[in-house]
Amino acid sequence: MISKNDRPDRELRLGDVARLFAGASTSRSENPDGIPFAVVGVRHLDDGLVTPLAELDIMSFSSEARALPFQLQEGDVLITGRGTVLKFGIVGTETAGAIASGNIIIVRPAPPVRGEVLFAILSSEGFRPKIEVLQRGATTLLSLSPKDLAKLEISLPPFEEQDLISEFVRASLATYSAAIRAATARRTLARSVLNTRLFGTKKKD
């Protein structure tokens, strides 16, 4: 792992600055009487945003020991491990505590490295091709492994810049999230007005 005495601008491997591991294997029919946890799946990643805890699917696990090793922490970077589209997300306070599904790879930065910095690098247009070439199996189905991702070379900015980058990433995602909520609210209002005009009653989505 890296320390503040190291030069962060030197070439490192992703596995040198973060712990990478796949999420929990889950099944909706498994352990119906088990312990419930909110679970983050691939569909809960949207251009860097991760669905908040209150809006996630709830799944049961046989025990806390079965689920807690895959519990997300603030600053974790999420990458599609299996699926049809390569997606990324950064875990915030609103999602921390959820369990990552087995289709997601968790990239947990080692302090003092900031997760937002890793997210910005990994999800960038310049870095994505390096991840895509690691794809295995059928060309229509994405399959990545934490072990392969850990070998990718990465160049970190100086530590004194990482806090500024982190704040910028968080602010940009917060602005994006607010814009989506506002657009959704306007669409809901417009549908309600149209339904009233067309049918004389409000109609739910």
C-alpha cells in the first residue's frame, strides 16, 4: 500500500493503492427468513451516482457474517464486474452500509488515497479502454475480475491536490443528482397536468 512518504505521481498498480474484491453472491429466493440488507446491483449505478439506501432492493442473508464483508463504505468505487455495460459509481453517505451484489467489483482506496480521485481516473474516457481490454468471455457480456483490475497501472496526482479533486467530484455529482431530481419532478408535474386535461383526473405513473 501507499503512504504519504511515497511519490503519488509515480506509476503504481491499482492494487498498490486499493483493495479490490467482488460483491456478495445473492439470490432473491435464498434465505427468505434471513437477515435483510439493502443490496446495490449494476442497475443502481448511474453515471457515477449510486442509488440511496432507502431506494434499494432488500435481500435476505443467512447471517451477518455472510453479508458484512461486502458492506459498502463511503468512498468505495464500484465497477461493473459482470453485465452488458461498463458502469462506475462512488459510494456516498446515502448508500454506505448497503451490500454490493456479486456483479459489482468494489475498489476500496487505502488511506490517504481518496476514492473520488480513483473514481475520476478509472471512469475517465482515457482510462476506460484499459479496463475494457480486460473483458473476458463473449463480446456481448462484460466479465472482469478484481485480480486483473488490480494489475492496471495508475498515476495518482500529488496528495495535496487530491482533496481538491475529491471536493470537485462530489460537487459535480451532487449538481448532477439535483438536476435529475428536478427534471423528474417537472416530468411528473407535466404528466399530472396532461392527465387532468385529457381525462379529468390525476393519473399516477
